[in-house]
Amino acid sequence: MEFTGFNKADFDVFTIDGLDERMKALKERIQPKFKTIGDELAGPVSDMTGKEMYVHIAKHARRTKNPPNDTWMAFCHDKRGYKKHPHFQIGLFDDHLFMWLAYIYELPGKENIANTFLSHTTDIRASLPSHYVISLDHTKKEAESLETIDLEKALTRLQNVKKAEFLIGRHFRPDDPVLQDRERFLHEAQTTFSTLTPLYNISMDQ
């Protein structure tokens, strides 16, 4: 499949009833696009992080009843898996596309990462655009802007709560023209991950 961007039909996949039916649509519509994006961006993301990055596309293999409400791909330095490491994500819910630097609950050593981030909160706010958003749970749609969130509280929770998560990046509405143009989308993803790479590098040093 030639990747020309994302369109309304891609987001409408999440309105399809039934696990098998929705998974069939994800495999036919979304996963080939993720494959092309991975082929295009793995090299640039490797260059910007200084680590060889591998592409992981969510398979939702453990689901036996409920269809997934979102889907994603990840860039990680570990070929075997990404959940236990800081990683970059691109994915979709029915009402937005997300680009994240993600620290999810399987990640060991979150306490050290959170402690380091807590000592750099001023730098984090200064180095990232105010329209960037933060999620504290990758399974939920909600995110709060970097401009308004209590960053210290969010990072303290990451430090102290075993299941806590911290994802930082961007949301795009389905009708955003950036999503509908291959070159603009790839450029925006690369720019977003480049902007987040200093944070990634700090966390990888822990």
C-alpha cells in the first residue's frame, strides 16, 4: 500500500463492531500504513537518538473478545520489545492521532527517570512547545496541555505509583491537513520526535 496519509475512513475503523471485523480492518487499512511509516522514519529516528531503532506494530494478539479502541506503532532500540523501555509512538483513537514519547507501566526504573525529569521541569517547559500534551494513561484518550498541567505532580506520581505512566507529545484531529499529506505527515512526525529526543536521551542515561 502506498502511504498517502490518514483519512476519515482510517479513524472510522474504531466504529466497526466485533473483534474479528475490527481487526480485519486494522490489518488491511492501518497496519500497512504503519509499515510504510516505519520504513521511512526508522532511519531518521535512529540518527537523531544515536541508537538503532526497530519498528513494532501493535498486533492486539491477546484480545479474545473486546475490539481495540486504539492502535499504534512504536520505535524502540530493543528489537524484541518496546514496553519495558522509553520509546516513541504513533497511533490512532477514533477522534485523534497521537505522537508520543512514552513511558508506560511496564517500564522498570521509572523512579530514576521521574526524579531526573523533576530536576529538569523548568528546562522541559522551556524546550517544548506549549501545545504539546501529556497523558498519564495510554489506554485513555484524555491528555492535558503542557501549558496547564501540574508537571511536578504528574512526575511525582510517575516516581511513586507502580502503574503510573507518562506520555508526552502531540494530538492531531482527524481533519488536520497534516495527516492527509504524506510528506507533511512524515516531516511533522520527524520534527516531533526530534523535539522530544533530548528528553529521551536523558531518560536513557538512567
